[in-house]
Amino acid sequence: MQAGRALSVASDGPFSPEPKTRRHQKVVLINTTIGAFMASLDSSILTVSLPTISRELHTGVALMLWIMMGYTVMITALLLPFGRLADLHGRVRFYGIGFIVFTVSSALCGFAPTGDLLLVGRLIQGVGSALLWSNSTAILTDAFPKSGRGFALGINQVAALSGSVGGLLLGGVITATLGWRWIFFVNLPIGTFGALWTFLALREIANVDRGERFDWSGMAFFVAGILLLLLGLTEVIQGQPQEVPWLMGTGAAVLAVFIGVETRAPSPMIDLRLFKNRLFAFGNLSLLLNALARGALMFLMTFAFQGFDGDSPLAAGFKMLPLSLAIIVVGPIAGRLSDRMGSRELSSGGLLVTAVSLVILARSGLSAYPVVAVGLALAGIGNGLFNSPNTSAVMGAVPPDRRGVAASTRTLLFNTGQLFSMSISFAILAGVMGSAQLSGFLAGADVTAAASGHAAFAHGLSEAFTVSAILSVVAAGLSALRGHGQSARTAAAR
């Protein structure tokens, strides 16, 4: 069985240059790009509308923060379980179900009469998005041979990153013209089309492990540990640290039990043997630190433009354009270059460019937008250089029957880094400004009217970006240390 896996990876057995196969590759690329864009869009489209929603639905700061973070919390908690289920029962089926769940929950969010029901809708949205994320990259990797995989993943990653950043602009436009509820209603026709197209046009390529059992105990420990850690991070953001040690300590202990369970499980949810592959391990570690370094950038700058500069949601979205445009331009180019010259130099160099961008933002003082725009553009260039080459290398290092869980592990680390990034950045800001003043700022109150508040926020933002720049340099070092990595044949043989 292991030898068969190695052979299929080495020869890309399911793939051929036949026109029908090339047509299916185009269908897979377009469909998964739509799914990646839609799921990423809803991770950020709500951000610029939060003050408006808070006023209309009379939500407090705690509920507002959960509405913002609950979506990512559910994705982070469910990625690995859904990825493993897809490895067992088929990726296309679960991917299509993800479209359905996402679309129905978007309608629930749009019609929500209270903040509590909006939170419920966002949590269910996160379930649908987790189904999409845990399968889209694996489906795309299965459909493309190594020679074209980097470019295809580059397109996919550009869509995801552009959706994440473009959501800020689109959210501002929709909120200003149609009202905040329409930021959810726009998902209905797109999600319906994506679901129908998935079930009608996509076909299962991977050989799923139908004979293996699902690791229910591993899933329970993993989800419990992640949720406890994220609850602790939420308490940090709210400036209520009394419960943090208990929540974080218990969460860490539960995750330690999860690792022990996985090492003994006959069919583990996460295959820890994948981390014996140096490329897979160091590629994912650099991804985690990159997300930790820049995960809060979009949120911090959006709040800065509205609270610090007094911009409208629409104006704040426009000011983020240098970041999204740079990602759109650089991402596909980096993916194509990685197919020809490898990924290590591009990924490591991109992380260093990101570090430079964060230093520029840290020293800008937010006083001159042209300087801020240069920093945002460099951040987009750096992430465009890093993401698609790193994704192609990591996904190409694992055997096909483990790409579902590999893709879920990758996205899990990225989302976890983003959540930690937000909590660390907001904790730094709260330490400088005070948690009460920061809470008012997040709720849309004008806390910059006084000169002291204005200076405190600028100082806190500078410290947060300085820490992020240091993390980016460390990530670049890890990316370079991974070497040229092992082939998927070697990984499969193990």
C-alpha cells in the first residue's frame, strides 16, 4: 500500500494532458477560487460595519468581539475534523455541503433581529467556511500536476487574500449604500451557484480511505482544547485577565492529551508523521509565525483609519487598497516562479519584505498616508511572495491520501496565528491606552479627541508592529532552514 502511494505521487497518476482533464482542472480552479474568495470575504467584510451593527442591534463590546471572532473560532476548531472526514468519505461531497451551510447561514445573519442571533449565524457560517477551507486546497492539489500546481495555488491564494482585504472595501460600500444586512445577502446567489456547480461538475479524484475509522476522541479533545484557548484570548482582548490563566492552562493541558491520544490512535485525525518531513514542518512553522506577525494588520489599520483619522467605513476600505492590489499582482507571479525555481528563496524573501513593511508602519506614526500606503503595499508584496510558493511546497510534500488533513493543518495554523495576533496586538494597545479606552475605540467611540488618547494609540500601534516585524524575521529564518525538502515520494514511503 505504501509503495502504491509513492508511485501515484511520483507519476501524478490521476493526471494526464488529455483535453478533458485540462477542462476539469479549469473547472476545479474556478470553483475553488470562488469558494476561497467567498469564505475569505466574510472573514473581513464585517469589520468596517461593526460600529454600525453595534449601534443598531445594541450589542455590548463582548458580544461585538465574538461576532467578529466567532467565525474564525469555528473555522479553527473544525478544520482538522472536517479535513479528516473528507479524507475518509470524499472531498467534493463535503466541499459542496460547505457551500450549502454557508449560504443558509448567510441568510440567517442577514435577517438576524438581535446581536445574539447574529452571533449564532456567524458561528454556523464558520462551520460552512471550515468545510470549504478544509477541502478546497486538497481538491486543487489533487487536480493539478506538480508543473502547474504552484500557479493554480497562487490564483487560489490571491482570491483568498484579496477577499480578506477586499472585504473591507466592499463592506464599506455596501454599508454606506444598502445597509449592513446586505453584506450577508450578497452571499446567497454566489453560494447557491457554487453548490450547484460543485455537485454537477466536480468529480472525486483522490482515493479516499473508506476502510479507516474516524478518530472521534481525537476530535473531541482537539475542539475542546482550541475553544478553551480562544476563550482565554477573548478575555485578554476584553481586558478581563482573571479567568485567563485557568482557561489557557486547561486548554493547553487538553491539547497535550490530544497529542497523546493521536500518537496511539490507529486512524488519527492528524497524522503527526507528516511533521517528520522537514519541508512540511518548517513550511508550516513559518506560516504560523507569518500569520502571528501580520494577522492583525488589517483589523488594526481599519480601526486606525476610522478611529485615528476619523474616516468613514468606505474611506477606510479605500485606504487599504495598496495591500490588496499588491497581493493580486504579486501572488500569481510568485506561484509561477515557484514552479520554475523552487519555493524556499521566494518564501523566505517574502517574509523579509513583510518585516520591512511592518517597520515602516511602526515608524510612520500614522501621520502621513503616503508612507502608510508604501508600508501596506510592501506588506502585500511580501505576502504575495510567501503564500503561494509556501503552500505549493507544503502540499506537494505529502501523499495524496493525506492532503485533506495537510490542507486543514495548514489553514488551522494560519487561523490560529491570526487569532493570537489579534489578541497580542490588542493586549499591547490595552496596556498603553487602558482596556476601557480601547473598548470604546473598538465600539466606534471617538477616543482620539484628546491629544493624549491620540498619542497613546499611535504609540501602542508602533509597539504592536515592532513585535510583528521581529516575528517576521524569525519566520524568514525558519523558512530558509527547511532546505529544499523531501519529495512527496519520500513522504509517502514513510
